[in-house]
Amino acid sequence: MSEMKRCPICKRSKTKAIQEQTTQRVACGVNGCVFSKEIVNAIESKTKIKVVKQNKPKIKIEKAEKLKIKIVKN
């Protein structure tokens, strides 16, 4: 990581430069940008998909007895 707080070419602060370029999803177009490595790393990490494993409930099927329904008329 570079120790500079502002780029001498585009005059942006490090956080602002990274934020602007990641929202555009494009690396800095200025030749010799001081923060180019940080910008590229931020773009790559933002575009990665996070996969989260979810536990599915277990379903157990048992054979049940037949139900008998009796209709009683009064």
C-alpha cells in the first residue's frame, strides 16, 4: 500500500479515488496513478461473489396408517 494521501497527478485523496473508480468498475485511466494497485484490488474484491452455505431442513417421510373417518348422523 502506498503511503501517500493524495495522488500528485489527479489530486484526489486515496479514499475518494478508490471509491469513485469502484463505483465505475474501471481502473484509473491516468498513467502513473499512485493508487492504481489499490484501486484494482478494490474493484476485484467488490466483484467477487460470496457463497454462503445454508442448512436445509431434513425431511423424513414415514409410512402412516390409513385414517378412518366415521360420519355419525344424529
